[in-house]
Amino acid sequence: MNSMPKDKTIKCITCEDEFVFEAGEQEYFKSIKKDKFTGKELPDGMPEPKRCPTCRAAKKAIREKYFSKQ
């Protein structure tokens, strides 16, 4: 029997604040079967986030600033 995931509280590895990894987000993460950066297959879906949305956005902005193709 496949049950719907429940919201999960995770502690951010960057700022150490807690954030909620919602059930809908969990379903979305499980649906991603290929890493968009490496092309690596992800048979179990994307792993759950380690950073809160604020820290993820900050890390993404830094990555885009320094690694964007110009």
C-alpha cells in the first residue's frame, strides 16, 4: 500500500532553522528522475532538501552569479 507522505520538519544545515518539507513537495522531489546538472539517473527521485528555502535561494544566486555562462 502506497500512502501519501506527511509534512516533515527538517533542520537547515546552513542556518540551522527548521523548515517544513510539505507532502506535495515530497511527491515532486520523488518524481524527478534525472539530475539536471549532472544528468545522473535518480531511481528513487531527488533527495530531500538539506537547506531551507531562503538558504537554497541564496546558494542558487551565488551559483548563478559565479558559474553562469556569459
